[in-house]
Amino acid sequence: MKIFAAILTGLTLSAITGTAFANPNVTTTDYKNGNLSQMGDQNPPSTMDGNRTDNMNDSRSTSDRMPSTRVSQTDREFAMKAAQGGMAEVKMGQLALNRASNPEVKKFAKMMIDQHTKANKELEQIAKAQKITLPKTLTSADQATYNKLAKLRGTQFDRAYITAMEKAHIKDANLFQMQTERGENAQLVSFANKTLPIIQNHENMVASLASNNAVMMQQIR
């Protein structure tokens, strides 16, 4: 009987020791006092499922904020207005090369032609890829401005052209800024981000040109 009791005690201690290695929170005293089930309950619950849910939510919200390949109504309207605005500035710039009298006005007009032609071509490529049909004619307002400029020469043209460019670039800057904030199509948003600083530079240049002493003197005469 003593031998049997010793064997039984050894087996019990082995079981306790093995469990202690598997769970460092469990001690032999806990087994003796019958606290095994309570110690098992002290293990922290797994957060794997919770983390997975949080990660999925974060990924989904991030995806919602990122530009996509779809073309929204905002994207489509931006592309059409940007195309018409760029076209108007090129056509009016061409008028300025022939009708302006101030060299600085002509220099500005040449820059309008070069930089807006480049931007227009890039927009055309994007529109083609996104299956957006761009307008081929000016808006009625831009056409009316063009017709007015076409009847002027010299200092009168300089004054009217600068005024038209100031208004146009304020409108363009607002349009492109809105696309960077509300656009959804990745290519059109990228185009707006890339072109907006150029338009803002034009806006600053034409404002400076309007206050240039040479232009102001011509206006007084």
C-alpha cells in the first residue's frame, strides 16, 4: 500500500508540474486547493477577432478616402469645364499675340498658349482613357469675351485681356481646387493636383501684370 501511494503521489506531481509549464499562472498550491478552474479563467481573452474587425474597418475607411478608377459626376463636370477653360485661354492668348501692344502682355499670352496647350493635351488623353467626351467649343460667356477682344487693339486690348485673364484664373483656380478635394477619379485628381500650382502662378502673374506701371500708364493714355 505504501508503494502504491508513493506511485500515485509521483504521478500527481508530474501532472501538476507539466501543467505549470504550460500555464505559468498555475501553481501546485492552486491544484491542492482546487483552484484550477479559476486559474484557467484568468487567462486574457483573445483579441484576434477584435483586431481583425478593427483592421477591416480601418482598411475600408482608408479605401473610401482614396481616389478610384470610377468617374463620378463631379469628375465629369470638372473635365468638361477644365477643357473649355483651357481652350479659351489658348484662343485668347493667340489673339493677344496679334493685338496686344505691351511686350509683357504678349509674353504672358505666349506662356498661356504654351502651358495651357500642354495641359489641354494631357486632359484629352485622360478623358479618352476614362471615356469622357470633352466639348469642342467655348462656353457662351467665353465666346462673348473672345468676340469682344477680337474687336480691340493696342492699349484697349491690353486692358480688356488682362481683366479677362484675372477673372478666368480665379475661376480656374477654384475649379481645380475643388477637384483636388472632392474628385474621385485617380487620374483626374492627379491632373488637378499637378495643374493647380501652374494656374495659381498664372493668377499671381496676371495680378502683377495688372498693377505693372507700364500697363497702368497705357491705361491712363
